[in-house]
Amino acid sequence: MAAIDDDDRPKKKVTHEIGQELTLLSVEELAARVQLLRDEIGRLEADMAKKRASRSAADQFFKK
């Protein structure tokens, strides 16, 4: 039976839970979580901008 290399195992997806205990995480793991949250903030801000633009267009269309 062949041994499984660490590279062959599926990698666990990095997730973060608000309020999660951080003491057991390494600096690299913390940096990955920070980047994950920054990416999510960017995604949320982009969606807000799209929704504001749609709302503004609708307001202009229905403006009296």
C-alpha cells in the first residue's frame, strides 16, 4: 500500500467565523484570514455599488 503524500490530499478551504478563537492560528493563517475578509468586503462593496446604481436609475425613471 502506497503512502499518501500531503500534496495529494485535498486542501481544506480557509474559512473564518466572526468571533472565532485566534490563539491557535499561525501568523500565516491569520494573514490568509485577513485576505479572505478583505476579498469579501470588496465583493460586498461592489454589490452595494451595483444596487445603488440600479436604485438611482429607478429613482430617475420614476421621478416626477
